[in-house]
Amino acid sequence: MSINEQLPEMIKQQLHINRRNDPGIFQDLIRKGGYVPPHMELLTDAISALTMGKNILLKGPTGSGKTKFAETLSELFHQPMFSVNCSVDLDAESLLGFKTLAYENEKQMIEFIPGPVTNAMKDGSFLYIDEINMAKPETLPLINGVLDYRRTITNPFTNELITAKDGFGVIAAINEGYIGTVPLNEALKNRFIVIEVPYIEGEQLKQLITSTTKLADEATIDLFVKLSHDLITAVYQGKLPEEAASIRALLDACDLSTLIPPKRAILRSVVDKLEEEREREFVKNIAETLF
């Protein structure tokens, strides 16, 4: 059964009303889905917020599937999605675009190359802002007007007033407590509906492994599901950092295990990414008990 079929009837109707029929020249930016939610309420609430013109902030541990969640929303709405990857180097040009020299009929001219925010607003598409709390605090206020009811911004490079077309929506993701991150200020946070994205576990994780990796042996898949559960439990108990339970890393290990022994696949995909020897030994001991 597809994700779409599992949604409540009212939400299906809202998707039908808001689904984009003609994505135009940016059709290639409609992302492939694949997110398997631990609870359908996660998708239901995100879809509801977006159809009402609200921004959503996906909040959860690294590797919990926040980007895949956003891509699934792009697929469900049949909506192109432009992306911004935040860092300390993020500036106005990275968001809005930049001027460059161009030639027309051998005549030199200045051309403006639109950035992801400009493109998404003018096209009425989705804008995905990844790791939003990695940006410098003075950068994001540039788009405050984009994120509130005004849905407008004055492009500082062209002085053009841009108003977002219908269909424009903002999806952001955040990992809290990581090196290089800063707390979101209240003015920015209040512009979002926050959705907590937990780790995928149990049957949902089994389905995800089966559908997205090359691993087909059911017994081995069950062991990887158990491994994930044990790693997540250790994270919640404070014995391991969040990256140890990354679902993305687990899927990599599942793929590798079709060609190399599972314990070595776990070593390459999970263990060797950890900083402390104590943490590495802890994960290796868990793997030893299962494989």
C-alpha cells in the first residue's frame, strides 16, 4: 500500500486540490519520495500545514530521514523543490542570486542569476532549507518577509519586489546541539510549525530496508532492525551520540552487507565514523552479539 493510500480521506482531498498539475521547466526538481513515517500523523500534519500556506520545521536527530521527509512532500504535491544548504558561509547571494557578466549580440551586459529563494518564490515551488541553524544569525533575517504572511522580499541586487506565487512553501530542517549550530531566535522559530521527526523503527524500518537497499535476506534484515533498535536505545541512554543511530548509515551497512560480511559493513558505515574509542567498542560489541 502506497503512502498516499494510507492518508486520511480529508488529507487526500487537500492533496488533490493543491497538487501541481504542470511543474513547468523545473519538473526535474520534483523529488522522489521514499520516507516511511513512524506515525502517519507526521505526514498528515505536514501536508495540512503546507496546504494552509504555513512553513514547517522538521526537527530531529541526524539520519532520522528529515530530507527524505521533505522529498516525499515534494513528490506528494508534485511540486519542484529548491534547496538551500546552510553553513556559516551562507550569504544573500547564496539565497537570492548574484550578478555576473554576460554577452548578448557581442555586447557586454550584467545579468542576474536567480538563487533558490528567488526561483522558488517566482515559480510557486517548495523551498527546502537544510540545517537552518547552521547559518549565521545575521543571515536568515534577510528572508523574514518570505517566511511570514507577506511572502515578499526586496531583492537587494536588483531592487525588485518579489511576491511569492501560489504554491510556494517553505520546509526547513534542524539538528539541535551540534558543533557549529546556533539556537534559532524566537522571531524566526515563530514563523514555523514544528514537527518532531523521530528515528524509524520496527516494521517501518524493515519496509524501508527492503524497498531502498539491495539486501533481500529477511533474517539479515531482521538483525539490522534489531541493531538499529539497540543503537537508538543507547543514544537515548546517553551512551552513544546521535550519529551512531543514523538510519542513513544503517542503510549503507545493509547495502554493503550484500557483498561483505555484515560486521565489516557496520564497521565501515557506522563504527569508523565515531570519534571516541569507547563509542566504537560499544557499537562493535552490539554487532558481535547479533552477527
